[in-house]
Amino acid sequence: MDIFDQAQELERLEREAALSRARNASAQGREGPEWIDGVACCRECGEPIPPARLAAVPGVGLCKACQEEMEGGS
């Protein structure tokens, strides 16, 4: 296993852990989108969360931009 394989495996494990944390938080009712007129919206900025994001990460409460900002990414 070379360094690229190791990096790819680490990324996969981190992604699975993040999804698991999101699902657990959602199941406990702590996380999740705000619902405005039947539309799932970001808890931070209030913008609608795209259906594809909701399908990929059920119970997600932040839009992609706010999630990246929270995680310190760009």
C-alpha cells in the first residue's frame, strides 16, 4: 500500500466517521435543518439545503458552505 492508497483510505474513514456523527446527532434530535415553509434550510445562514445534500447526508443541518466554514475549510 503506497502513500496515495493510505491517504485515500484515511479520507474514506474520516468521511464515514463524519456521516456516522451526523446520523447519530440527527437521531438524537440535536442536529438537523430548520424547516421554513416546508423547505429544509441551513441553521446558520437560512439558505435552502439542496435535496441532493439532504439525500447524501440525511438530517444534515448546514449547507455546504457553512459546513466547510465550521470545519475550517475553504
